[in-house]
Amino acid sequence: MATLFASKQPTIHPQASEQPSVGAVPGVVVAGYPFHPVKAPDKLRLEHWPAIDCPMLVLQGERDPFGTREEVAGYTLPQNAQLAWLKDGDHDFKPRRLSGLTQTVLIDEATQVAASFVRAHGSVHAEVGNVLV
């Protein structure tokens, strides 16, 4: 999972100071969100999503074992969450051979969708630790 932006919520890094880091960021981009553990679709990992008040983009393979397109379609997600499905991709965006697609094609598609999202929502450009926000 790669996060290009972070939420506006205060965060405390376990190895950093005990003071929360607060800063406005324009959005969150996640590549391959683990909606649930593999083979445990009843154990959702969405409790914290309502607290994220900035736009979110999740780039997800349709066959991702951490949340397939069919599984995620049944979830109630916040209105600020946008999903971009990569055709026949798994968690690493690797499609099956029979699909006629390649992992490179799906990664290129994901980067184009993410770049578009960043252009639409990005207005803050600063480095915080090792994260560009």
C-alpha cells in the first residue's frame, strides 16, 4: 500500500515525539487497500474511514484477495472515497495471462488515475518526514 497523501487527522508516529503532527493535506491515494485479511472477508478494516475527511482514492485490482470488486461493492464507504478498479488485477495489479493485459499496463493506468486525482485535489506541497504531502 502506498500513501501519497495523508488525512488532516492528527497522527502520532510511535518513534517520533509524543506531540501529534497536524497539517492540512489535500487527499489520500492508496494502492491496494487491505479491506480485510486474506480469506477473512468478515473482518473489515474500515473503522477509521469515517474519521478521514479529505478526498480518498483507492486503486484496487478487481481480484485483490484483500477486497475483490464484488466484495467491496457490498460495503458502505464514505462519500469522500473513490475507487478505481484495475481490470483483472490482483493485489500487485498483476492480471491473469488470459486477460490480455500486463502488470505494466495496469500500473500505468493506476499512475494516470492517481495523477489526475492529485491534480484535482492537490494544493499542498511540503515534505513531512519522508512523506511528500
